Amino acid sequence: MAISADDGGRKPGSGCCNSCGARLAVDQRYCLTCGERRGAIPAAVAQWLSIVEPAVEGEPAEAAVVVPSAQEEGEGAPQRGYMPTPRSAAIAVLTVLGFGVLLGGLTGPAAQSAGIAPIVLYSEAEPPPPAEPAPEPAPEASEPVAVAEAPAAAAEVPLEAAVPEETAAAPPKKKAIPELPEEAELPPVQHVFVIVLADHGFEETYGPSSTATYFSKTLPEKGELLSNYYGVTSGDLANEIALLSGQGPNPATAANCPEYKDFATPTLGATGQAEGEGCVYPAETETLPGRLVAAKKTWKAYIGGIGNGQAGEPTTCRHPGLGEADPAQAPRPADPYETWRNPFVYFHSIVDSPECAERDVGLEQLSADLKKETRTPSLSYIVPDACHDGSETPCEPGAPAGLTAAQPWLETTIAEIEASPAYKTSGLIAITSAQARQDLPEPDTSACCGTPEYPNLPAPEVAPPPSSGPVKESGGGGRVGMLLLSPFVAPGSVNETGYYNHFSFLLSVGELLEVTLPPGYAAEPVLTAFDSTVFNSEEAPADATVPAGSRPGSRALRLPRRSRREQGPNGR
């Protein structure tokens, strides 16, 4: 291109715009006056944009690329490498154009009245040449290029304004929790009368061959017979202590404590069991009487012959001194009291309290307390003296013995209780034996209901054979049975499906009288408490009362425990 005379001495390579004549610098590609491009678009860019523009009229497009002369390069003209690659130039041009469109949209009226989403510009990638199948390379220009983000003001628009109501996702629904079936309501028993007799097995007492017809015929016709009820160990005192506190036996209690001694190491294990050997349990040992007092309820032990001691001996809460031999291990002349028949005096929490003298009393006080319901305790523990407890050993030479001798006393006592206001409205009488007879050639030592391995007794020399049901051949006090009399049980009924023991009964009394968790082994989850299968009366008494503060179907104690059908081969 020739340099005109009016360039004013500009260096070679400068010139003027062909359209308007404005002066152009050496490296200027566009006229600042009219905007016309100086020379043709590079061929690569023109091919990318699918544009063909001739550089000069009459010249082919391929000649549009201008190569500076050697002189221009030597005098500071732009170097050959100043031009970016064609693809980069195309992306830059599109970016500038897109930014202009975005800027106009953000400042327009529509953008000022609604949220603006980010504008993304897509460019179409060149189709790859046909080749063998191969993993696709990472895309370059085909990826979306974000040229701007929404302004901060758009982020402040509430989500509900940006998402239409009909398209908004509904909140997830909560999974419905199935309702568990309610437990059957226990009857409103407020007064429990427990009568514990001497050693007799079920067949001796209630079997068809029993000679004591009051036990085998009269009482079962009046109430309900639990045929599968068991003692928990060997020894009268050990079973009576279990019935009162859930404590397992130790060698001293299994022998009826001939010496009234303390525990050598008064410590309690994880299950609340007193560890070691002894007769008088530590004050920390939990008992049913203690739980009743904490629940503001009452208890009383009516012990036959307790007031017939020698001169100077107490007439209530009677027991030897600590470390002394027990003089009342067997009946004495005119004194049919036996200490081991009174389990209450083997707990420091009871004997060390002034309440022991007031509540561990003679049997003669029962008649007076039955006259008014307000005087009748929540728990009445009743034990006849050695002359009327059904023992096969006479209380004195020539005196009658056995269940036949116990019948007249029991018949009179039962009639007194049944006539009381407390029994008529909310009473339950439970009659059982401490254990089956252990003085026979083949004593009954069977057990049931998951009887634990007692840590205070030595392990048996020969392991008992495994059982196929809830009954074990050894480790317990034998099958003794229990007879229930109550307005809430059906007369003449027999329960042969339930399996219970002294721990089960302690658990059941706790539920009925609404005390806190049962003590000791009575809290074992394998035990089955008395339920609607036991309280099977179709109609409650018309004058039955509900404890104050209670609500229907509510009982303080509800422990998770498996039913009889879920017990394993050993009752566990």
C-alpha cells in the first residue's frame, strides 16, 4: 500500500482509512472514526465464524493475511507472535458480545423487578473426525462458559417468589408409628394377704390323694389354683427371704440360720444381691416393705407365737442378738415361735427401725386390724405358729401335726379375712408353702422360670441335665402350688398354663400395689407376673374401689419381659 503525501512524514507502515481518510497507526486494525476494519479478517478466524471477506477488491481472501516487512520488525513494529490463536480469538469475541447482552439485560426494566438467574453462553464444539471408538476427550469449547453471575440483590429474593407454588416440592411425610396394644388392666387390688405354711408339695396339699380335704377340695372350689408354682431354693428361711426381698440363698439362710450372724462382707453385687454368707442382710438391701413405705403404703407381719417368749424377751420384732445362737430354732414348751419363720427380722433396714416393733407383731392383732379398711395394711404377711402351720413335726409331744391339724386354724382365719371390708372391695389372699418337703428319700428340688445360678452357693458337683421347658429338675424348692382367693378370680378355676415361683409372686405384688421396680431377682426379665390369665373373673365386685391418684389401665411397674411361650428350654 502506497503512502500518501499528506501523512506528515509518518513512518512506513502507517496510513489512512480507505473510507474516511482518518490516519491509522501501524498496529491499528479498526478505524476509530468510522469503524471500518483495516485489511481482511484472518483466514482462520473467518473460517471459524464462517465469514469470507476479501482484503482488497479484486484480491482472493487467502491473501488477506498481512506479513510485516523486515523493516517494520526492526523498527519496533509488532512481532509475528502478537496474534492469539484463532479459537481463542473467537471465544474472546463471543465473550465480549455476550457481556454486552448481559449488561443490557441487567439494567433493563425487567431485571429490576425480578430475580435474574446467571446467563450461560454455550458454543458448539467442532464435530470430531471419524475415527475408531475411543474414550471421549475432555471437552474444551463445548463446556458452558459462565460470563456473569446474578447480582447480590437477586439472592435476597425469597425462594417462594422464584419457585411457583404448584411446582414446589411437598415436604416429606413422617412415617406413621404403629400403636402398640395396651396391656390388660390389672384389677384394683389394694390389700394382699399372704399366708405361708410349712413344707408341703403340690400333690400332698392339692392332689387327689390328699387327706386334707379343706385344701384339696373346699379351697379350690372357692378360688383359683395355680398348679405350676415353685419354690426357688432349698431351705424354708431362704425361700421366705426370697419371697420378701428377691435375695438368693447362701449356706446360712439355706440352713435356717442357727446362728444369728451378720454378713461378713456386706457388699451388694450388680443385681442387688448381698455377696458372701450371713443371716442379717445389710441395710442397703432392698425389700418389699421398704418399697411400700417409700410409696406411702403400709405393711404388717402377723407371726404366730411371737409374744409367747420367756421373761425379758420382746413380744414383737423378736430375734436373737447378733452373733448369738438362736434359741427359737424349734418350738419350746408353751412357746411355738420359730425365728426362721419370721423373715422380716433378717434385714437391718427393718430391725434397726422403730417400725419393726410396731409392724412385726403377734397373730392376734389381725382380727382387730381387719375391722376397718383404713386399718388393714396394704401387705399382710401371715404365719401360723408351729402348732398350726401344717408341719409334720408336732409342736409338742402328743400334739396333732400335718395339714389336717392346720385346717381348723386356716378355715377360721380365711373366714375372718373374707368378711373384712378390705377384702370385699380390693382384696387378694395367696396361700402357699415355703418349699416342698426336703426330708423325703427323694425330695422335690425342681425349679422353674429361669432360676438363676446363685453366686453364694457352691456349684453342684454334677450338672443337672438340660430341660425341655421352663421346669428344671434341680436348683429349686420344688412344686408347691398356690391357691388364690379374691373377688377378681373365678371360683373353681385352675391355671395350668402359667409358670410362677416366689420371685414371680414378689414381682406381681409390686405391680398390684404400684411400687417401684422389684428388688433382687424379682426384676429378672424372664419372669411372668400375674396378668389377665390369673385375674380371670368376668365381673368385678360392685363396691370395688380404685386407688386414689390412679387411672384406669395404669400401673407403676411395667417391665419388659418375655411371655411363657417365648421362654427357652431352661426357662430363659
